[in-house]
Amino acid sequence: MLRTALHVYSSVDQLELQARLLKLVVDSHGWILEDKLVSDTEYRLRFEVGLPDIADVYEAFHQAGLHCTPASHRALTEMCVCQKHLPPGNEAHIVSIDLHVVTVAQESNRLQRLIRLSSA
């Protein structure tokens, strides 16, 4: 099983974002392992999904209003490319994702720059 931690940020209200993400993960054939509000601005979602569905999850993140840090964008892109080249087989390729979400105010461009710089 592949495990990865992804760091994303959004200007969408945290409770609204939480509801969107839960629905989008389930709609992408994923299953929720943990759903936790860490603070007023941080949210954590741990889930698993089949590698063939990772592109749907990535698209769902964008639909939910999430913005990936450069490292998270790279990790998701690599998974999308890898799943295309896996030989068909009976074993399930599962990805365990630990998603860390920071919600920021629309006007908080300074914080968004700091998030990008710290993950590069």
C-alpha cells in the first residue's frame, strides 16, 4: 500500500469544505478513515482510495476549492502517471492519503505565499 501526506489550502469555509470533501472522496470510490477538525483553520482527512481512482480524487480536490502545495501537486501527478503504467492484475493498488487542509481568508495572500515556500 502506498502512503502519502498531502498539504493543501483553501479559502472555502472550513465546515463547508469538510462536507464537500467527504462527499467527493466517497463519490470517487474512496473510504474515510479519519475526519478531524484540528483547529479553527486546520482540518485533517485520512482516507484510502484505489490507485485507478486517483485522477478522480485529484479532480475532486480542485472542484472542492483546494489548492495543492507544489510537493502535493507533484505527488498527485506522479500517482496519476504511475497508475496508467501498472500491469493489470488481481491485487488491488490502494493509496492511503493523509490530507492536511489549511483554510485561509480570501485576502490572506501572504499566508498562501508562505505555504508555497515552505513546501517547495
